[in-house]
Amino acid sequence: MSTSADTEYSAKEVALHKEGTDAWMTIHGEVYDVTKYLHDHPGGADVLVEAAGMDASEAFDNAGHSEDAFEIMEQYRVGKLKGAKKFGAQPVKVTLQPPQEKKVAASRSLAVSKSVAASAIAAGAIGGLCYAASLSNREIIPQAVLQHLKSLAAPIVKGTGSSSQRQGLGFFEGILAASAVFAVAGTMASHEFSKMVDFHANIFANPTHMRMPKSPRPDPLLVRGWLHPSQYQSLPLIEKVLVAPNVYRFVFELPNPQAVAGLPIGQHVSIAGPIDEKTGKASVSRSYTPVSNNSDKGVLELVIRCYPDGQLTGGYLAGLEVGDEVAFRGPKGAMRYRPGLCRKIGMVAGGTGITPMYQLIRAICENERDLTEVSLVYANRSEADMLLRAELEAFARRYPKNLKLHYLVDEAPAHGKWAHGVGRVNKDVMAKHLPAPAADTKIMLCGPPGMVKGASATLVELGFEKAAATSKMSDQVFVF
Ligand SMILES: Cc1cc2nc3c(=O)[nH]c(=O)nc-3n(C[C@H](O)[C@H](O)[C@H](O)COP(=O)(O)OP(=O)(O)OC[C@H]3O[C@@H](n4cnc5c(N)ncnc54)[C@H](O)[C@@H]3O)c2cc1C
Ligand code: HEM
């Protein structure tokens, strides 16, 4: 079929190309034929095949693609979706930005001072009107309005204690009295208002059909913070501890001790490798789920396994020293956990795949109103490779209704006191240690591709829905 960049296709025509051998998709109103790109896609061929024939805009955005992706896409564009408007998909720019927190503070004080200025102007105007009211013999304002203004001004005039004997207000008293009262009231009102509104977010950026948040105090775990979704910003490393063979706990310092990362529970960050000074681009970027959350002020903490041959972890992350700066962006990913998402969660994690699970477990256990029941199956090669074990066991002890743990290791440890399982994640283990399929139950998977693939297939045998290649929060089986 001959195509040109201006050819228009209907959604039905795009839907005809939904195979691994013929994969088209719509992303923000543009139509792409990605058949030849499937096996080069860094996010994997599966996600593209899964999205073939459909509108993949949301999934594409969730992956937080960079400028590189936008450049690559151009060569696969075959036309436009009929009737589509121009959308503003934003590539992620690899640039280093000054810390956000300063901007927040600046914009907050700017907003407050704007309100104060507005109050002062209003006060001046009312003061002027009071003065006008005092000159009731002049014919510039209708008498009814003057009477009303006088009655409004009366309490202020009384407050000054002297003017009541006079025929009217003097110019300066009118200005001063009204200014004082309205400036104080205006400042108090703007202060209260500034506490209710998240000035980091541009409230006017919300489409008109969107409702403003119901609660003036948003869930602290979901508030915005230092992270920026489309720009890399750097943080200094302040601590690096070896917690298991080749696994480090990295602690990075946020710009001030009260700053929060701004990462919703379940989402992750992207770390960019060293940035080439000539091109301004990072050589490689990878995803990581921090183990800290918004209740940890001033720090961003990660647990990362460093592979000797790993492009990002091998040379770069393993070699980091305290004081070195690392570039982050986020939040990324389709999971934004909130209490009430479901009643039961079964989790299967392998190795460092524990980090997103730990995020959720921590948020659930630390919220006394969250009654979600979590059953975790955590697989590792050996006991020594297990991550965050002490933290998980502390939660399971303290919140037995919220968390049940089952570990798996490749071989039983020599000490002979191993009370958990041995071997791979299989159907028996999953049937015994995960909740059964139900409308209010979700399963979450994270770990090496082999484990995730095997567990997904077993879940179908157990009666769960098939996991999609790119998960959505509404899915019964969610793969991080
Ligand atoms: C949403 C998400 C969250 C993640 N969170 C974390 C986290 O908190 N901590 C963490 O350590 N990692 C995490 N990862 C994995 C991480 O993104 C990288 O894949 C990993 O650090 C390897 O990157 P690399 O460039 O060093 O290795 P690559 O150059 O990509 O691979 C080098 C070698 O490492 C091995 N390898 C790579 N990844 C894995 C793996 N997952 N299992 C087994 N072998 C592997 C392969 O054998 C490969 O040959 C997460 C991944 C995703 C998608
Ligand atoms: C023509 C279309 C696409 C192109 C050219 C493309 C390109 C890329 C590139 C270059 C990356 C590496 C990271 C980056 O530089 O951004 C990437 C990562 C990824 N892509 Fe795509 N992509 C396309 C469509 C999609 C779609 C439709 C989806 C989802 C359905 C998707 C999901 C992902 C995921 C999950 C990652 C991994 C992100 C991470 O590091 O966490 N991509 N893609």
C-alpha cells in the first residue's frame, strides 16, 4: 500500500494491522507502522504487538518516552488518524534543571504577594470610594450607592474612634482605615487559600471539564514534589551501602530537608547514565522504584542490583561515590496505588522486583485505615540475595492482617532452619500462597522476564485474566 505523511486513516483501517507481522498503531492522532521496529524497541516487542491496531497514546505516555523515541518514530509514521486534532505529546528532554523546590517556594510566595497586592489595590479602591462617599454633596456617584458605601464604611469609621463626629471621612483616613482592614483580611484570606492550593501544579492547566480536587489536603503520599516527569534533574549521593552481594542501597539528598520526591506509590523513576557533553544526551537510561516515599523528607532512596556487564549498573552505578550527582526524572508508570484499589493483592516478586511491591506494602501497612490484605511470594537464588527482608518481616509481624509472606530460594539453606519454600514459582506455590481469583482481587508481578512470563501463564490456569503486555491499573493482573 502506498502511504504519505498526509494520508488519513480511520480507526477501523488502523485496526486491520494488529499482528506481529503487520503492526500499526495510533499515537496522539498520528498513525505508525512499527512492524520493522518491533525487535529494536527498547521497551520490548510484546508491548508494541499488544498495542497493534489500537490507539496506544496512553500506554506510550505512561512509558515516558524521550526525544530519541520521538525522533525514531518519525521514520515509521504513515499518516494521520481521520478527524484527529493536533495533540501535544511531550518528549522527555535530557537536560539538567535547578531543583524544583526553590521554584515551588518562589511561585508560592509570588502567588501570595500577588494576592496581597490585589488586596491592597482593592483596599485602595474601597478607600477611594469611602472618600467619595464622604463627599456626598458631589454628584459623581448616585445617592443610593453613596448611602450603601457609607453604611459599609460605618464600622471602619467607628473603629477609628474619631470620625463619627465629623460630617464625612477625610481622604487619608478613608484610605488608611479601609486599606488596613482589607489588607489584613486579604492577606489572611490569601494565606488560607495558598494552604489549600498546590501552587506547584498549574491549576489553570486542567482542562475545563476536570473537577478540582475534592479535598483541600491531598493524600501526602500523592503530592507533587521534586521530581519532574520530562526533565532530568540531578541529586548528590550521600550514602552507599552494600546490602547483599552486588546490591547497594543508594541514598540521594533532595534540595532541602523538607523536600519530598513526589513519587506516587507504585510509580518509578528513570535514571540517566552519564550525559555526553557534546550531544547533551545520556548514553542509557533505566527504571528504578525507590524504597523511600513522600513521607521520607529530604531523601530519595533506592536499592539497586549492579550487574558486572550491566550498561547502567555495571560501570556507572556500581562506581558511584558519595558526592557524585545522578540524574533522575519521573514519576513514570501506570500504577498509582490508592487505598481501596482492591481488597486483596497477591504479589509475586523475584530479586530486585521486590522494590515496587515494597512500596505498596509499606504504604498499606503504614496507613491504619487501609485494610487491604497482601500475600507476597518472594523468590531469590539464595537467602543472601533477599532484599528488604528485615523490613518486610517487621511489617508482617506488626500488621499480620495486612501482610503474609512466603519466600522461595533455589536451594534450602545449609543452616536447616528454613521455614519457607525451595524451588521456582510454580502453580502449587501460587495456588497455596496467593488469593483466589475474585472481582476485588489483583495480582502484581515484578521480576526477571522468565519468572514474569511463567507466572502470567500459571495465573491464567488458576482462573485469572491474561496479563496485558502493558498493564493498566484496572487490570486484574498487573505487571510492573
Ligand atoms: C518498573 C521497573 C522498576 C525497576 N526497579 C528496580 C529497582 O528498584 N532495583 C533494581 O536493581 N532494578 C530495578 N529494575 C531493573 C532496572 O531497570 C534495570 O533493568 C537493571 O538495573 C539492569 O540495567 P543495566 O543497564 O545495568 O543492565 P543491562 O545492560 O540492561 O543488562 C545487562 C545484564 O544484566 C542482566 N539483567 C538485567 N536486568 C535483569 C533482571 N531484572 N534480572 C536478571 N538479570 C538481569 C542480564 O543478564 C543482562 O545480560 C526495574 C525495572 C523496571 C522496569
Ligand atoms: C513508534 C513508536 C515507539 C517508539 C519509536 C518507541 C521508542 C522507545 C524508545 C527509544 C525507548 C527507550 C527509552 C526512551 O528513549 O524513551 C522506549 C522505551 C519503552 N517503550 Fe517505546 N516506543 C514506541 C511505542 C511504544 C508504545 C506504543 C508503548 C506501549 C504500548 C511503548 C512502551 C515502552 C516501554 C514500556 C518502554 C520502557 C520504558 C522504561 O524505561 O521504563 N513504546 N520506547
